[in-house]
Amino acid sequence: MDGDLQDDPAEIRALLQRLVNGADLVSGYKAQRLDPLSKRLPSKVYNAATSAVTGLKLNDHNCGLKAGWRHIFLRMPLYGELHRYTASLAHADGYRVEEMEVRHRARIHGRSKFGLERYTRGALDLLTVLTLTRYGRRPAHLFGGMGLLSGAFSALALVYLFFTWLFSDAPIGDRPLLIIAVMAGIMAVQLLCFGLLAEMLVHRRMADDRPLSNVAEKIGIGAVDACSEAAAPAAADAA
């Protein structure tokens, strides 16, 4: 919860009860928001955009009053200002996210941090969430898709310039389109390479993490201890 006293701590009990009743994460919803119009209108646009991008339909993604199980937050890549997207990140991992109406108070202490810089950071963070949730395990689809678009534009432009040079007397060496087409082709190759390298990194990480996590989950102990326990019988047999 935020520390500006606009959230009511008395709501915590109800949030925890929703967790006991089966929710994995509960996000507050300030139905009667006691903020100026200059803050409410941008918030509506932000909530609509976040719901459309993440697929999680919430009335108030940015409400600071949230409650969830500890293991959910331990799995989240919370850095920078991604704490505003805990509900979206939990939803992307398959957890059950619910919304609950909470009371809201008018600000009596501190100053609001809303402004142009806050909106810009929020848009960049939303792009980060989109990348992590939709393409975190298939980065080649993101970079490869952009690379294919860039390559298609480059190919079409170069074909057009080739036929222009072939069937007319107009020079093409001094046309800006030629430089743009060549740069688009180079960018296409780079994006495809980025996608393949990202896929290799994701595959390596999953290959390194999966055996240890499976052993730990089945045996119920830490990964290092699990390896020690598995190696002990083999060492005894060898002796």
C-alpha cells in the first residue's frame, strides 16, 4: 500500500480474506476516487491501455493497495517501477487475480508525483511488461517479426529502385530511398540475429534451471542439497 494515507489500512483484513477464499492476488479498486480531474482522466486512459495490452481487465491497475501470496512476488521480476504491474505479471503467470472495491481518501500530506515524466516512464514500463509477458519465452517472435517487416520493406524498395533504374533514365544513386532501403535490410539482419541469440539465452536458462527445480520440488529440499543427496548413493556404490 502507498504511504500517503490515501489508502485505508482497515481494508487489509478484507484483502486477506479474499486470499483465503481462493484468490492468488487481490488488487484494490478506488471506485470513489478523491483526486482532482487532472489525475483521474489520465488514470482512466492508463487503465484502459493496460487492460488492452495485458489482457487483464481491471478498473484500477495503479491502485497501490494490493495483497497476494508471498511466493507470487518472489517469482516476479520487480525492479525499476514494475511494482505498478504486479497484478498484470501475476495474471501472465496464470495466477488468479481479483479486484475488490476499497475506500479512498483525499490527499492531506505530501505531493503527487503525477506528471509528464511519470506518464513517459509508465508507457515504457508497460512496453517492458508486454515484452516480458508475451515474448519472454519466445523472443525470436518479437525480434524476428520486426526483422521480417524491415526486410520486406527493404526488398520492396530495392525492387522498385531496380526497375526504375532498368526502364528509365532516372538515376537512383542519389535517392534517399536507396539509403533507407539498405539500412532497413541491415536492420532486418540484425533483428533476426538478436532474436536467435535471445532464443539461445532463454533455452540455456530453462535447460539449466529445469532439472534442479524439478529435483527440489519432488524431494522437497533445496537444489544444492538435492544434488548432494542424489550424488551420495553413487559415491557410496563407487566406494
